Amino acid sequence: MAHHASAKKRHRQSLVRRDRNRHLRSGVRNAVRRVRRAAAQGDPALETHFRGAERLLRQACSKGIMHHKTVSRTVSRLHKLLDSSK
């Protein structure tokens, strides 16, 4: 455990950041899962799910939670899935 005040503060900050990042990352994963499930079931709301997932992915990228190339690759694959299901 940290003994210095600055180390204690850094530890508190890291816990807050970890929780925030975990929340956003799980939201992204759920959104991507929702798109894949909608495509498999032929859901008419697929495009809406895709837009939501893309928004969350880009947001995670801008906040530094996900790498921009990972986000681009995921969006590209989801878009290809969207186009193939039309």
C-alpha cells in the first residue's frame, strides 16, 4: 500500500479511471455484440444498432480507451456485416 500522500492520490485516481474505462469498454463490447446478434437474426433495427456501436467505438477511441486502428478495424467489419445483411 502507498505511504506518501501523492502515491495515495495516484492510487485513488487509478481506481476511478479503471472503473470508468471498464464501464466504457463493456458498453462497447455489448454494442458490438448487439450488432452481430441483430445481423444474425435479420433484425430490422440493425442499422440503428450499428450507428450506436460506431458512436461508442469512436468515443472510446477519442478518450484513449481503445486504439484508433482497433476501432477502425471493428467499425469496418461491422459495416461489412451491415452491407452483407441488406
